[in-house]
Amino acid sequence: MDSLPSVLLTIQCYLIITVVDLFLAWVQPATDRWPRRLTHGLTEPIQRPIRKLIDVRWTGGWDLSALVVITFLGVVRFWLIQP
């Protein structure tokens, strides 16, 4: 598979962006300022549908959408690497 390295690189980059956005959310909650505007803009299209599926009342008010994305992409990456 010639496209496998590019798929793995894309997954790795998105994982890094998601983790950076997660940490920036603690330090800089406003999504309209740089650099959070960039990371939030890249991660929000994937996290928004997950946020709608996970009711915050079940999680005690915590937004676990980033954790779900990180876990899912980690599993996909692991599955793709397996021989």
C-alpha cells in the first residue's frame, strides 16, 4: 500500500493537533485568539458530532470528545500498522 505512510502521517498530525488543542483549552479557553483559533478550527469539525452524541450530564459536565477522538485514531493507527 503506497498510501499507508501518508495516512499514518495524517493520523499522527491530527492526534498532535488534538492534544495541543486540548492543552490550549486549559490555558486559553477563548477560541477566537491565536493559536487556539487554528487548533480549534481544525479539531472542531470532528469533535462537534461526538459532543452531540455524548451527553455532558453523563460525564459530569466534562467534554470528553477529544478523548474519544484520540482513542479512536490511536486504535485506527494501531490497526493499520499491524502486519
